[in-house]
Amino acid sequence: MGARVKKAKRASAAAAKPAAKAKRKTERAFPRLRILIGDGMVLGPGKVDLLEAIGRTGSISAAGRELGMSYRRAWLLVDALNHMFPDVLVTAAPGGSHGGGAKLTDYGRGVAAAYRRVEARARAAMREELAPFNVRVDQD
């Protein structure tokens, strides 16, 4: 009978031990910044992507297509951006037989670059602060 008691004690002791913690995988993170400007105006990654696309393509409609948005949506965002800051970020010439187009101004290029610098600083701060918690901060 003594062997059964010892066996039962070992079994209950093994059951009482907490299971080893499963190691979680490294989580991935990235900043998604929205900068509130003035009363309800927001500068975020979508608007900055649009500015950069206009700079590349020279066209609001081509930039919108590149980003998967309608011309109307792209135009409304450009209009919001131009009203958000003291200077114009995008100038546009109407289309027609002579063609149209849009140009990202130096001021607009500066705003987009400043946003990307803020984003890079946020990413660096996240990398530093979240490292102890097994979170990998993506480049973009």
C-alpha cells in the first residue's frame, strides 16, 4: 500500500506544478501618426502619401489612382491640405486640350518631409521603449 500512496503523491504534485509558460512570438508594431492641426484638421499618413504621389506623378488623378482612390476623394484631400496650412501645398492647373496637372510646391514637399521625420522619430522612440516587451518595430 505504501507504493500506491507515494505514486499518488507524485501524480498530485506534478498536477499542482504550473505548466511552463509558452513563449509568445515577437509582436510587430509601427507608428500610425495623426497630427491635429487647428480646429479638427488632421495630417496623417494618407494625406502625406497623396502629397508624395502628386510629387511623383504631377497629377491629382494619377496620384489618386496610384493610391486606389477616386479623383474626387484625392481632390477633396488636396483641398483640405491647402486649407490646413498658411501656404499652398499643391497647385493645380485644369485639364483640357492643353493638359492640366498638379505640382507639389516646395512648401508641400517640406510638410511631407517634416511628417516623415516625425514618423521616423516616433519609430525610434517606439523601438527603444518597446524592446523590453518583445515588440519589433517595423521600418514602415
